Amino acid sequence: MTTVQLTSALQREMSYIVTDETMMERALKSLRKIRRERKAEKEMAAEPQEDSEEQVMQSIREAFRELKLIKEGKEVGRPIEELLNEL
């Protein structure tokens, strides 16, 4: 549906309950709730996502496992110059 069609449908539905104050209050409350939820969704999308403590700890564990394998000669490490060039 286009915006014009949606607006028309909304107005048509509102016209059915315009004489019932209780229904109008419920409709208003519902619309405000939808607006708040949308605002919260936008704010959540704008915030940078932080790793949880468990995710950080898991990354550290994995780094130490890799370091151990490199020290044991089971894996080959990358030269520091290669890592710095990526930055």
C-alpha cells in the first residue's frame, strides 16, 4: 500500500470509532506505543553494539590458545610487519 492509501485506510477506521471515547483513547494509546517502540528501535540501531563480558573472555581464551599452538610449533604466526600493514 502507498502512504496515501494507508492514510486513507487509517482515517476510515478512525471514523468508525470517533463517537466512542473509550475506543479513541485505546487507539491513541496504541499509536503512541507504536511510536515509542519505533523510536526505541531506531536508538538501538544507532548505538554501537558492545561485546558482552563472555564474548570478550572467549576472544581472550582463543588468542591464548593460538599463542600456545604457535609456541608449540603447531601453527605459524604472522610477522608483526604484516599485522601493522593491515592497520
